[in-house]
Amino acid sequence: MPRILVVDDEPSILSVLSTILRAEGYEVVPENNGEKAQALIKEQDFDLLLCDIYMKPVGGMDILQFARHDSPSTSVIMLTAYGSVETAIKALKLGAFDYVTKPFKVDELLITVQRALAYRTALTENADLKAMLTTKYRMENIIAESPSMKNVCEMIRKVAPTDTTILIYGESGTGKELVAKAIHTQSPRKEKKFLAVNCAALPEPLLESEMFGHVKGAFTGAASDKQGLFEAVSGGTIFLDEIGSMPLSIQGKLLRVLQEKEVRRVGSNENIPVDARVLAATNTKLESLIQEGKFREDLYYRLSVIPIQIAPLRERQDDILPLIYHVIRAETPEGKDLPTLDPEASHVMEIYNWPGNVRELENAIKHALAFATDGRIKPGDLPAKVVESAKSAPSPATAGQNQPGSLDAERGKSLRAFLRQKEKEYLQQVLSLTRGNKEEAAKALKISLATLYRKLPDSEA
Ligand SMILES: Nc1ncnc2c1ncn2[C@@H]1O[C@H](COP(=O)(O)OP(=O)(O)OP(=O)(O)O)[C@@H](O)[C@H]1O
Ligand SMILES: [Mg+2]
């Protein structure tokens, strides 16, 4: 959900604008004081700034210049009184995306807002490496350019301050643990511990004692008393990874701990009060485990008060390039030049379907960095699997085409030209299926509207 900062010192206009934009589903932060607006721009990320020009003492032009300097990726629309076109033009020269004259027509305002947001997305996507790196991401460490990942960040922001149990769904490598950590670090428990346990990695007795502790002599090898995670985390967050693999007997005990907020160490009769927030993750649908009698339904309802679903990487194309740059930056020692990414290599990675999700992408980049000796990542530096399947597998660029033969027919063209051509053909097919409706097409292709526009030839965009 795009975030919009609306600045106007006229309370009635501020409230009308906020209402209209919220009704469209935008997240709106209203502000009537120019100085405070600048502080907000400094502290938070906004996709769009909608700002009145005439305000005192800090005027709209000052805020515009401040925003362009401090947060260049935020689009700016200025609000100006009817008849002051000269000032409006000055604003455009200073980097505003557009202006809207007051009194404004709602339709006109909304269209300008949509265009400014689409422009911003296109800009961020096309930005060169350096610009990419200066982009302030909405949540530290979590790359979220795709609508679905932005939605996940939004959820994190909402649920973090509460003490609710969260169940995180996602295929392997999609970032479940990352999301769990983000919830912890944005919660009031952030100064306390974050402890993780992988329920699939430990045999039943060990998992039980790991979670709840044991007393000396509780079982062979229990040479002394031991605290479990629920006690050790004291006020922090416990992350139960792969909860679908938790044995039924432990599920029952966990349910009790969640309800009573007390643990009993293995081999003891004493109840010890605990304070732990529980986050859980799974890559299998717990519903089907319930059907099979492998997961307790009551525990499921207790855990999944709020579910967060992380989409597989192949369904959020918009995240691929930003993730690549994120990894390149993380892997390059400070002070060394950042390697660049050849367009062919970036294209191959954009159409590969990433069965191992972000983890696989990370590994592919690390592999490429080890092979790229001249500071440039080329397709040949990527794992063979990625390049090969980009050439042959049904991907958005080749699906539905007359396959293997067409590859032969295209021999001699560069891989990039070939892929571009196939992608163009596929886009046309989808567009004709949606009778030219670009929004529907973008949805079907699981890319943003801005990405679709970027990929279309100028004549059709
Ligand atoms: N949106 C993202 N932005 C930045 N890094 C990400 C993102 N998603 C995942 N990663 C990185 O990808 C790697 C895998 O993420 P993580 O371990 O959280 O996934 P997981 O879903 O827990 O995987 P598994 O099911 O294999 O345990 C980590 O290094 C993580 O930092
Ligand atoms: Mg994990």
C-alpha cells in the first residue's frame, strides 16, 4: 500500500485530501506544519508527497527542495492556488512530478497521484546501481518492491507492537525467519532475546527439553537442571520454525504453555511462569496436516491468530533486481567498487523461476561474484542451472510458444534479444486475452503496472 504524506496548513483541505486518498486504499499521513513535515520526510519513507505551496513559516517550495534532497525517490505533487502557474512551473523545475490547482477535481487529483506513483516505481526499477543503493527501503534488511512483499511489510508493521501469535507461511527460502526477526525488532520486546528452534531438526525428547527444559535425572544424560527456551527468552520472542514437524505430544504441551503462560520442565511438577511471544513458521499448509491427524486443530487456531503469507519469489518479479543489488552490496567489502550486472545477466535472473526462492538467489549471486573477475557479472558467471533453464524452461518469456524448435530458429541472436522478443510476444498474448486492459494483464503476469509499461514498446504504453 503506497504511503502518502499530505501537507497543507488548511485543516479542511487536509482532511478532505486524507479522506479521498484513504478511500482509494492509500496509507495517508496528514501534516499541517511544514517543519514537522520535513522531520517526517527525514524519519520515514513515503512513496509520495502531496504538498501545498503557500504555507508559513516553512513553505511548500522549501519542503519540496528538502524532499528532493533528503528522499529523492519520493514523488512530489504540489497543490497550488488557481492562477499561480508560474510558481507551479518553478516547482516542476525544482523536481516536482506535477502540480494540481485548487480547487481540485477529485478525478484529476487521483489520476495525478496514480501517475506519480507509477512513475516512482518505474524510476526505482530503472535506477542504476548507485541510485538503487541509496533507496531507503521501507523496512531495514527486507527488500520489498513487489505489492505482495510490501503487504507483508505492512503486516509486520501492524502486528509487531502487539503480543499476538503469528503464523508465517512460505516456501523454503522465502524469508520466513527474516520476517520473524523483523517482527521482533519492531516490537516492544526488541531489547530482549529472539530465540529460534527448528522443530524438524531435533528428535522428540530433545525438542521437548530444548523448549521446556528438564530437571536433573529426568532422563538418561540429564546430568543437571536445564532451562528451556521459554524460560531463557525471558520477555523476548520465540520462533518455532517448521512447526508442522512438531510431534503431537509436544503440540499439546505447547498449547498449554500458550494458554497458561507457565512451563513445567521435563521431570518436574513445578509450574514456572514465562513471558514469551511466540512466532511460528511453516512451509506446509497446516490445514492438510490437520486432515491427516498430524497437527492439533486447537493449536492451529491458537497459533494462526494472524497469518502472514510470503509469496514465492517467482510470483514477485519486482523484487528480483532489488534483491540482487542488495546481495551484491552485502557481499562486497567496504571500500571496494561494487561489481556491475550485465543486462543479459539481469534478464536471465528476472525470468528464472527460483524454486529455492531468495536463498537460491543469494547463492547464485555469491557464485557469480566468485567467478566475475572483471567487476562485471555476465550470464556465464551465474550457476549453469539458472542460465540453462532461463533458455529452455517455460518462463513468462517463453510459455505458450512453439518451443524447442523456436530456440533453434533464433540461434545466432543474442540471448537478450531472443528473450526480449519472446517476452514481447507473450505480453501481447496476455494483453489480447485481457482485451488490452493493462491492469488486468499486469495482475495476470504478477508484475506491477509500471513494470508492464516499461516492458511495452513506447507506441503501446
Ligand atoms: N525480502 C528479502 N529481502 C532481503 N533478504 C531476504 C528477503 N527474503 C529472504 N532474504 C534472505 O534470504 C535468505 C533466506 O531467508 P530465510 O532464512 O528467512 O528464509 P526461510 O523462509 O526461513 O527459509 P527456510 O524455509 O529454508 O528456513 C536469508 O539470507 C534472508 O536474509
Ligand atoms: Mg527458515
